[in-house]
Amino acid sequence: MSDFDKDSKGGRGAKGGGDKAGGRRTFFRRRRVCKFCAEKIDYIGYKDVKLLAPFIPERGKIQPRRISGVCATHQRALQTAIKRARQIALVPYVTE
């Protein structure tokens, strides 16, 4: 049996296929653009539940910056708005 047959991940070997000379494969990921910067939204209001909803998944947690693609300035404002909306029961803390 070769190393490719022993691989439990299914097929391309341990390093994922198209290796370069260094042994690591470079993975190109497009940089996400901040939604608020792109649409030039200055104020993130806690009353605007439709704006906040995409940043709160089903479990009710606030999505991190690396997943949501929001810049650091807007992530802080978003976090504050979500917490304020939770306190006055516009957004749930958790789902059942």
C-alpha cells in the first residue's frame, strides 16, 4: 500500500495535493470587505434588528470578525448594538 491509500481523509495525501517546493500548499482566500464600510453606514443602531440579524447565527452568539468580515471599528459598534438590543429584548440571548 502507498501513503495515498493509507490516508484517512480521502485521496490526496496528507498535505492536500498540489504541493510546492516548500511542502505547504498556499490557499487563496478572497479578503472580505466590511459591509458597513462598503455601504458607508456610520451608525449601527440597536433598534435596527434587520441589520443586526445576519451577525447573530442560530445559537445566538455574536459572530467573530474573521467570519463576519467586518472591520474592527464596526465590529466593536456592532457588538455594543447587539448587547443593547438583547437587554431590551429585541434580540434573544440564546435560542432553544
